[in-house]
Amino acid sequence: MNSLSSLTGREILDSRGRPTVECRCVLSGGAWALASVPSGASTGSAEARELRDGDPQRYLGLGCRTAAAHLSGEIHQAFAGRSFADQRQFDRDLIELDGTADKSRLGANALLAASLAFARAVALDRGVPLYDHFAGLLGDIPRQLPRLTINLFSGGKHAGGQVPIQDVLIVPSSAASTDVALSQAFAVYQAAARLTLEKYGMRALTADEGGLAPPFPDAESMLSDAVAAIRAAGLQPGTDVALAVDVAATHFYDGRHYHWGSQRLDSGEMVQLLAGWLDRFPVVSIEDGLAENDWSAWPELCRCLAPRALVLGDDLLCTNPARIRRAIESRSATALLLKVNQIGTLSEAADALRLASGAGWRVTVSARSGETEDNWLADLAVGWSADQIKVGSITQSERLAKYNRLLAIESDTHLPLVAWPAAPAENSGFAP
């Protein structure tokens, strides 16, 4: 392989208007690539640490000039002129250069930008699609397209906290292609926008990831309104379109109780509340149903929900192999929400994927609330044969860039869509 010629960092803006990092990687043979990294609003405590400038006079301290300067400076100086056997060596050397457990010295945002830009440059140098190159990092080939999970309604940290939970998503479960799934999602979204206007007198204002965010009186209203929108679109809840829920419970947990409106629920009561949703609504996935450090209660959550829905870990797992091992051993989850920037490099994310897949878990490759127009996430989800992809709603260019890339990959490869969830033969009993 050609040696690395240069790495250059630049501060750019994400979908929320906040700074993030872009990296340009040039190989000695002339191939070059750009990659930009996302940033989350709902972040787990075990995530790798972004480096922010901290200058309150500029972007409220959120600037990324220092992280970008590390790419152009120290990281470039350490790597320029060197050849790397593979992505793993490149990422390992990045981690060693940083020298901290959470990547806070050089910044996880700088390291991930370099990791992604290097991967894309190598793929271009080899003349292969990025999804094929990503698959090769696992010694595999792309085998399937991920099932879409698409934001419909938002609350929590994504929408000003009008309800505790973060997102209700739709899962086009009967669709046989990404193209059909997106057309069904469009129909449901438009029906939901009309419902929002009629029921709440509110036009289609959206949250960070494009979800509609009217003033729901409670979380159950988000779910029942989602079911109503599916029906209004001429589709069958639970058969054509199912629901997924991102509870993000860490953000309303005080260490002992979950603050659920005027109620204070203990862990067992929270589990029973979520289990009840599976009886009343066509929910096939519950993400972060309990707080990230409420470890003792997660096995009970898994026992109650797992036969009927994915028990998906985000803040609980943070794409961190050590936390994933603990969850496997304690039987605390059945699915991993994989966010590469939670761990900081492609190789470490690949290790997390192998652990989860080896345990028989489903894997959802996920975007963040602060995204860019870069579409590498779609290639990653296909290359790593993810079961689901979570990008956001079907509005906003930073989300559509990923969906449009999936459409292009589908057209080029004709790969099948993951057969999940298993649709019931008939179920008309869901509220409302």
C-alpha cells in the first residue's frame, strides 16, 4: 500500500450549527479523501472524549480548532511518510500517540476523523466501494442491507424535554427494499405532520434529528399518535410498520428513581411500565430502557422484554468492548447500538461489533444528533452487515445523505433487506 503523505484537520459545522472536525488524508500515490465526524447530545458517561476548545467567547466553548490543529500538527508529523499494514495498525498507532484511556489528549473527534479519512483514502486507492472496504476490515463481504428505523416523534434531550423519552421511531417491517421503506416512511411522516397540526395546533417543527416534536402530554401519547399516523397513512400497525422507542432513561434517573412526570418509579416499576407498552403498542425495540449504571436491573428488563422486543443498549454499552462483555455475561441486553464516535476508531468499533454478533445480538449502526452531510455511515452499515440503521427522520440533508447513499448501494448491489422484525399475521388491537 502507498504510504501516507499528509493529514490535515479543519473545523466545520454540524447539523446543529456546532463545530466538529473534518480530516483530509492524502496517500503518496495521489489518492485522497475527506471524512467528518458527528457529535451526540445524549452522551453516555463512558464515551470517548471529544476535544473542545473551551473558549466561551467562541461557539460557547465548543470550538474544535485545537482538535483540528492536532490533525494537521502532531498526528500528521507522527504519520507522514509511513506505511501501515492495515487499518488496525493505523488505529492502534493513533491510540498510542494519544496515550489516554478516553482519547481526551488529542481528542476522540480528531482520532476518529483520521481513522475514517484513512479508510476512505485506502478504499479509493484500491478502487473499491467504501462498503466493500469496510467489510474487508472484518474479513467479510457485504451480505445484507440494514432495516431502517426512522425517527417520527422526539422528546427528551432532542426536543426540549416536553416528555421524558427521547424518540419514537417507525420500522417499515413489511417493506422488501430500502426504496419501499422510505416511501412508507414518507407517508407516515406526512400523516403525523397533519395529526400534529390538527391535534396540537402546531406546524411541523422538528427536533435535532428531524423528528416531529409537538407538546405531547405524556410518553404514551407519542406512541398512540404514532399508531394513529401509521393507520392514517393506510398501513397496518405491527404488520406493515412497527415502532421502536429510545427511552434514554439515564437522563431522568437520579441514582435511585426514574422521574416519570409526577411519578418517581423504582427500577422494577420502570421495567413493568415498558413491558406494558409491548401489550398496547407494536413496539419491537426498546433502547436504553434503564439508566446506564442501573446494572442490577438490566437483567430483569431483558427477561421481561427480550422475547418480544430488542433490548438495545446505547448509553449502557457506549460501543465499548468492556461494557459489552459485562452485558453479555449478565444477560442485560440483546442488541448493540453501534456509534463509532463513542469508542473513537474504526478498529475498536469492529471489536465491539464482533463481540455483540458473537453473542447472537442484533446490531444497529447509528448516527448522532449532530451530523454532517458525510454519508460514510451508510457504507459502514452495509459493509458490516448491520441488522438495523438509525439515521434520523426523512428530513434534513445530513440525514438524507445517508438514506440516499443506501438507495445507491441498493441499486448497485441488489442485496436483500434484513428480514426483521417478524411481522405478525394479523394484529388490529393496538391503541388507539
